[in-house]
Amino acid sequence: MKNPFKKETVYRADYDDVEEFIQKFYEDPEYEFVVDMESHNDTSLRFNVNGKLDDWSQKKVEEFRAGKRRPFICGALLNDLCRQKIIKPGDYIVDVSW
């Protein structure tokens, strides 16, 4: 029988660390990861980050910077951070547990 598991490299962080990072970088102390991503306790969310933003995601980031609340923006913000060379491209896992 073939083993279905494979080894891979990912970047992993706790949601509160990601939340604080985004709050500080984007100067938005009200950003909340769990609210943004509608996360539940004991979950993990995965983001493929490549530094590319389509027009819709770019608009979401611009609106976020202008103070508008948009749900599910974390992926776009991570790609924006990658585009600015703040974080590296790759797969990111954010663990939610409180």
C-alpha cells in the first residue's frame, strides 16, 4: 500500500501573532483574525502566498488601508506583505486555539 502522506515545508503561526503583525504593519489596531476569517476554536487555516494580487484582491487591500472592514482579507494581506518582500512566498498555516 502506498503511503498517502508527503513531507512539505510550511510557515506556521498562531492567530494572535498574525493578528498583532497585521495590526502593527497596517497600523490598524482593530483588525481581528478570528472575526475576519470567521474562524472557530481549534482550527487551522492555510494560505498559499505568492505575492500576486488580482484586481479584486488589490481593491480589498486598498479599502482595508482606507479603514473599510472587509471579511476574509487575510489572504490578500499576506500576499500584499509578500509582494512588499516582508514575508516570503510559500504555504502559511495559521492555528486558531484559545
